[in-house]
Amino acid sequence: MNQPPNLPCQNPPPASGNDRPRVHSSDLLQGTSAVEIEHAGQRYLLRVTRENKLILTK
């Protein structure tokens, strides 16, 4: 049988053993302080506060 080549893992599993994917906020925000997220036909706003916390609102 042919096996696929062993390629390095792009996103190694988190050390905690958690299987959820992880996305860095900087990848989502791309230098801005807010982004719109569409989910199930609804729009949400993800923004960074002055205290550098994230808030998701509908």
C-alpha cells in the first residue's frame, strides 16, 4: 500500500490535550480592533476593548 508522506504538522495539538482548534485573535482581527462574524445568518461583532479584552456582541 502507498502511504501519504509524513509532513510536519501545521498546527500541533495543544499541550492541554484539548482537541479544539485554536485561532489567534491577531489572525482574526488582522490589525483592526473589530471584525464581523457571520453565523447561521446572523452577524456578530468581535471587538477588542481598551483593557485588551475580547467582546462578542450580536
